Amino acid sequence: MKTKLITLLTSLSLAGPAFAAPQAFDFKDPKGVNTALFHLDAPLESVNGSANGITGTVTFDSEKPSDTKGKIVVASASLTVPNAMMNGHLHSDKWMDAAKYPELSFDVKELKNVKSSGDVTTAEATGTFTCKDVAKELTVPVKLTYLKDKLSARVPNLKGDLLVIRANFKIKRSEFNINPGQYEDKVSDEIELTLSVAGAAAK
């Protein structure tokens, strides 16, 4: 009996604790409400727009959020502003050239200064932002919220977990060949980007 007990304890010790495995979260939202916002504040005009053509995959481990990696992609054709004429200009070859450059993306390589409290992690995400085939390394503040078993609350009949990503940062259109130096009295060089998206890991 003593020998069996020792064997059992040894087996449990070697097995160690069970840790959550990294999960792949899909950001192609079946509800179609994932949104990226952009804001330009020039002397003559303030331009506000959005994009909902968002896809991508992010790998997240609730036990080790610092290991987070992944890529968020925005379809250029989904960029839109309220004014129909301006919207046409936005997609044209002089500005975003959506036909030639169908995607914008941010490919996250690592998280720095990671701080977690409960289900919420804040960090600085370093990765490659690509727009019109111009790729630059950026470090942006992010907030990750891990919601275990909450997928069904967002999408009925689907079971799984959610990962909500929020980020806010700025780029310059002159650095990404978006009609640089032109019409800066109406279209500012600085573009503020805001991302609020939820990804699903179905079970």
C-alpha cells in the first residue's frame, strides 16, 4: 500500500500543474461590428471615418499574456467616410489606392511592459504596421481583455472564449505614401487610429 502511494505521489509530481494552452483567436467577426476608426484634424476640416473589414488571428495564453503574437488586417475597401465624394477620393489611386493595396495590417511581434490584473492586460505592442506596401516598426499601447466562456454571450449557439483588443495610436500619412504633402489644410498629415475588436476561440 505504501509503495502504491509513493508511486502515485511521484506521478503527480512529475506531471506538474495543468496550465492553459495558448489559444488562437479569430478576428473575422460574424456579427460584423468589429471596427477601426480614423481621425484627421486639419486646420480647415476634421475628417472622421471607420472600417469594418477586419480579419486576423492572435495567439493568446491567459497564463502568459506576454507571449501574445498575431496579426490584425483591415480591408482598404472597407475604409469609409460620411461624404460620398470624399469616400471616392479616399479609395482612389491618389490616396489609399484600395484596388492596388487591398490591405492594411499590424503584425505584432512582442509585448513589452506587460501588466495584468484579473482578466485585463495592458502592454506596449511592438510590431510591423504596413500600409500601401510601406512597412514600419511601431510600438503602440494596447489593452487585452480575456473573457472565458463568453463567446455565446456575443454570438448565440457558439461556445468558446473571447479576446477583446483595444488600441489607440497615431501615424503620419507622409510616411506611408498617402498623397504626402498634399492638401494638408484639409487633410492633416497626422492620422489617429483607434481599434476596438473582439476575437473568438470556439470550443
